[in-house]
Amino acid sequence: MQVQELVGIVPWTFIAQICNLFIQMYLIKRFLFKPINEMLEKRRAAADAEITDAEAAKKEANAIKEEYEQNMQEAKAKANEILESARKTATLQSEKIVKEASEQAAALKNKAEKEIAQEKKKAVNEVKGEIGGIAMDIAGKVIEREINEKDHEKLIDEFISNVGEAS
Amino acid sequence: MEVDISGAKVFFTIPIDFPLFGKIQISETLVVSWIVMALITGLCIWLTRDLKIRNISKRQAVAEMIVETANKFVIGNMGEKFRYLIPFVSALFATSVVSNLISLIGLRSPTADLSTEAAWAVVVFIMITTQKIKTNGFGGYLKGFTTPIAVMTPFNVLSELATPISMACRHFGNILSGVVINALIYGSLALASGKLLGLLPGVLGRTLSQIPILDVGVPAVLSVYFDWFSGVMQAFIFCMLTVMYIANVAEEG
């Protein structure tokens, strides 16, 4: 069999090896780098998507939390308001009741006082009349004569009014 | 006992005589190159079968590791803008390693043929020169030969040409030396075992001396260096030099 030189450059082998190198480059690119890089890219995209999802979920959770907190705040404020207004109403009502009661009491007292005064007057008048009558009887009996009724009555009235003032 | 160390066998010759280039000879180098290419491509296809995003197989992990290593090697040494060179450097390395190691299964390494390394070196040289012209402009490239003084021009041209020649010859020399030493060792061990067993008396000695018993095992130890180490090392050096030369030239501008 024919044999080439041990150390030498064979032109066609040289050219063929250049071609082989580039063909090999294409084959490696096509069958190793392309699929692997595509796969890595896909994996990166998947990871990115997951991170984005997680971020969105976190954002949503934060929004919900904020809303909840706000709701809580509002509810608290409302409760306070209700409490405050209830207290106010109660105070107002109690004040009103006390006022009414005191007014009523005052009216009652007034009425009672008036009645007492009236009773007193009535009693005094009765007593006056009685005393007048008694005095007249006594005087009539003592003097045993009929004096002018008119003068007599005047005299007794003076006397009684003096008594009333003294009493 | 005869030790024959020759160039690549020619299997087939296409009988058309091209001027300057001669007849096309399908040599051992070419055939084994094709086998190497088929092996590498087959390996690539096998490695990248049913790729998954999660729960990757060991095979896919290996494929990813290879790609990451290639990316790191090229981008780490040359920078992001040379990303397009990753497949080229990978092809160079893969072809070189597999070509060097294919001698282990008894085929003749395509890299034991200077034509192969010369082809690679010339491609790399053209790349370096293109990169040089790209960074400095054509005028700047020509001017570069006259630095530091015009008298240095011939030396500069020589040193420029020395790059591909040294790259090709370094790789070729290492592989060829492996081939030569292996042939010598096989030959000498066969001779030695023939002589040793020939000392045995009678028919026994005559029969056993025909079997090169020492050829079993002993060359394997030596092939750890001459095939494995030297083969992988030379492929690495060749790629490293390619990457370094191109990166250096790109930075000069």
C-alpha cells in the first residue's frame, strides 16, 4: 500500500482538514451548544417567571394586609366614635333627667309651700274668726250690755290683727 | 525484527491530477478524521438527548458542564465579545483530544500527520491576522511590522510566521514522538520477549519465543504519558495558545 511521507504537508489532506475543522465546529454548535444553550435559556426564563410570580404574590399579599389594616383602623375608629357618641348621649340624657327631676322637685316644693301657706292662712283665718267669736262672746258676757256691734267688731279686729302679728 | 514508522497509508487515490495540488489521496488521516468527527458528533447528540429544565439526568449534567466549561474558558480568557469563538475553540479542542486518544484503539491519530496541525494552525493564524487588522486597521497592521525600527521588519515577519509553524510543529512533534516511541517499545519488547523465552530449551522455547509476551501490559504504562497526558495536554496548549494570541491581539488596539 502506498504510504505518505512521515513529516510533510499533503495539500489535499491540508484542505480537507480545514474543511473538517469547520464542519466539526458547525456540528458541535448545532448538536451541543444550541440545544444546551436553548435549554439553559428556558431554565433561566422559568426561574425568572417564578421570581416574577413570587413578587406579584408578595405584592398582592401586602396589598391585602394593608387593606386589612386599614379596615381594622377604620373599625376601631368607628367603635370609638360610637362609644363616644353613646357616652355623650348618656351624659346629655342624664343631665336632662336630673334637670327635669330637679325642676319637678322644685315645682312640687313650690306647690307644697303654696299649699302650706294657704293652709296656714286658712287656719289663721279660722282661728281669727273663732277667737273673734269667742272674744265677742266673752266680751258680751263680761260687759253684759250690747254695744254697738260695729264699733265692737272693729275693736276685735284690731286686737286680732295684733295677735296675728304677735303669733 | 523490523520496526516500521511511516506516514499515513493511502487507501484510495482519485486519479485526477490537479495542478499544484496533485491527486486527491484518501489517506488514513482523513478516514480516521471522519471517524473522530462522527464520534464527537454522536457524543454531542447522545449527550443532548431529551433535555429537561428540572430533574436533569447525569448525562445532561455532563453536557451542561462541558458547555459551561467551554464558555468559561473562552470568555474568561478573551472576554464577552469573543462569545462567537466558543464553538470554534470547542471543536478544536474536541477534535484534537479525540484524535490524539484514538491511537489507543489502534487507529493512527490524524494528529500524527503534519497536514492536520498545519491546517489548524493556518486557520488560527488567519484568525489572529484578521483580528489584528480589525483592531489596528490595515495600515496599522502593516506598520506594526516596522516597530520599533524599520530594520526589524524581516524579524517581525519571521516572528509572525513562527507563530503558526511553532503551534503546528509543537502539537505534531508531541504526537509523532508518541507514535515513534510506542512503535519502538512494541518492537523492542517483542524482541526482548523473543530472546528471553528463546533461552528455554527445545520446542517449548521455540514456540514461546514467537509470542511477544512482554508487549502485554508494559506499553500501557507508558501510554499513560505518551497518549493520555501528552494528548490532552497538547490539545489544551493548542487551544490556550489560540485563545491567548487572539485575545492579546484584540487588546493591543
